[in-house]
Amino acid sequence: MSGIRVENISKAFGSFVAVDDVSFTVNEGELAALLGPSGSGKSTILRIISGLEKPNRGNIFLTDEDVTHHQAQKRNIGFVFQHYALFKHMTVETNIAFGMKIRKMPKEAIRNKVSELIDLVKLHGYEKHYPSQLSGGQRQRVALARALAPEPRILLLDEPFGSLDAKVRDNLAQWLRELHNQIAITTILVTHDQKEAIEIADKIIIINRGKVEQIGNAREVYEHPRSKFVASFVGQTNVITGSVKKEHIYLGDTIIPIPRQYPLPTDDEIVVLLVRPEDVVISKKAGGIPSASSLSGIIDHIHYQGNIYEIDLHVKAAGVVLKSNLSKRDFIEGDLVEGEEVVIGFRDFRFFKAPEGEKEIREKLSQLGYLE
């Protein structure tokens, strides 16, 4: 039995197509993330599932019931927004109890449920506080408890931590994962934060320009991207252009064999390589990296990032600028300094046919905010 099934939904606002033939399934008890850039259609999809928007076509199934034409209040869905939407004149406990009172549940049942949820979201001692007396993270936990109070069959979270600072957001994301493990309610989380999605979601649905780009778990979308967009959006990446000749990719004078798992492009075809910074290997020794696939480069800058060192490099011969992320141990063992010449290799990479070339790819990624 599927918790949520979205079938071929589309939604246009005038001439603008916000959602374009989107389909996916979130299994019962899963926590799925709708991940994509701002304006990609994520929140519109969530609003269609909730009943706050009607699709132009397509169907929504909740626990195998077609609810496409049901009103929002008939779908038994809990919805948490980015900006809390708490009642300012109500205390924590009366905010949580609100939905149950509207449904005219017995007073004793309401008291018991409020007490249970206060315990669940770890807000003991704050029952009589008003929203203005709470931190942002505490207010969002109240909003989540209020959404859970009527015992919805589905929970939808629209950028619930987007307005919080980074540290609070990270803590709340981990808390949400732990909470979900306890209650196992089918949940969709909308986010543009790749780290958040990778760390807490069972399934990631990547949305771009109203379409589904890829669906998979964190490892699948990070290590096996199926498009240039996914490879560039999920995590950092280096973008390099090259050409193909006789089963090899040429980057200037450097020749890189094409891995067997890839279909072979035709000769003279332009391709774009996407290389993760953690897959850019640096060595002072010419023999430290296989010569057939090594580049000679210069270290421009070394940035200390706590648990890693971020290295800026350039390769004059190929006109390539790269970033490499090294562990503290690898950096110390490598004895690297700014300005010195090093040998560079790629531990792994993905490549895609790109007849438009690197410049246009970079422009698109810059417009979306993924490259500076």
C-alpha cells in the first residue's frame, strides 16, 4: 500500500507551467524530500497534494484513495509551513489543541493528546508560553505538534526550517529524522538544502523547472546522477569541457580513458565532465597519479574548513579551474603549499554530451546559483 502516489500532474498559472507531468510514489512510512532550486515547482506540488491547489490534469492518491477532487480539509493531511503560522494570542498547549477542538474531540482526549505531543516535541515547561516567548526552533516544533495533533495520515513540510539559522536548522533536521523514526508517518519535506535532504530523507525526488529529474536515495542521486543538472545541483562539482576521440576524452594535452560503464560518444563530440571536489586527487610526485590521466596544475589558494581543506587549482594548459576537498590527514601528508606546481588526477567523474559547451553550462548553473 502506497502512502502517496502522484500520477502525471501538471499545473499552469497563465502561460507559466509550474508543474509539468510529474509522477512519483512515497511509500507508507517513508520520509521523502522534494529537492530543487527556488521556483522549480516543489511547493506547488506539495499544495496540489494537500488540496490547496487543483492540478490542470493528473491524479493524487493517498493510501490508494483518489483524492484529486477532495477538498483540503477532507484529506486528513498535516501541513507545516516555513513561517510557523501559529496563533499569537494562544499558548503552546492551546495552539496544539486548536485542530482537535475544531473537530470537537472530547476534552479529556485533547488534554491527553496535547500532553503526549508536548513530550514528543520536547517542550515540557513551555506549555503556557506564547509564540513570542519562544525561539524560532521551538515555534517550529509547536507547529509540527499542532499538525500531528489530529493524527493525519500524511505529513507535508514546506521548507519548515528555511527561516532558521544554519546551526538550528541542522539540529532540527536531525530531530525531525529521529521523530519520524518514532512515529513513522508518511512525510514529504520540501527543501532546497541538499545537505538536509541527503542527511534525513529515505527518498529524494529532484525537481527542476517543474519536472522530475531523478528519484533515488541519497547515495544514488549523489554518486549516480542521471543528468547534468543532478550532478551539478547535488553537492559541489567541477565543470570541465572536453572532446572525444577513440574512446578517450581529451582535455588539452591530457587523455582520459572513458570508463566502461558509459556508452561511447562519437568521435569529435563535445562533452562536459562533472568532477566532485573529493574526487580531485593532488600529488607532488609525477608518479603519484597515472600519467595517462594526470594534469599539471598550480595551487592558487588553500582554505581551511575545519574537517577538510578546500584547495583552489588552475591548469594553464587546459584552461581549467578546479576545486579539491582533502581530508586533514591527506592535506598534512601531502605537505601542500600555495603557489607550487602539483599533479592532478580524477578518482571518479561523470560526463554528459554537451554540444552547447562549457560556457553555456556554466551560465545556466550560475543563473541557478550553483556556481559563483
